[in-house]
Amino acid sequence: MVVGGESDYKARPLNYSWVLNIRDQSIRKNTSFEFRQYGTNFIKDGKMYKLQTKILASQARKAYINYYKKMKSGKTL
């Protein structure tokens, strides 16, 4: 599962609670999850943030919320 927000000044908002909900579903189903980028219009804890396009991907990596599928062998995919 790959999740990310839109990167345009007219982008639809991305709510962080949605991202976390999708991540939780991925974990329950043991499906890999990668958060690729925040959205230009980003909502967290009910507050709207306007983010610069150049930081969307790097900030998503810093969230450290990716999940990698666990194989029967114990390895991750």
C-alpha cells in the first residue's frame, strides 16, 4: 500500500488520521505500507498546515510510520 498527499496549491487536504488508519489496516492484514509524501494541504490534530512542495517526501520519511510485511520466515518484505 502506498499513501501520499497531493502536491499543488489547489490540492485536496490530506488528514493524518486517515494515513494512520490506512497504516493500521495494513498492519492488521500484514500488507506492506509506505507513506510517500505529505500533502501541500495537510491536517493534523484538527489544524490545517500549508507545506512547501519540496519537503513533502522528506517529511513523510521522518514520520517513521512505514510498515513492511512480515514473511513466515521472519524476514520483512
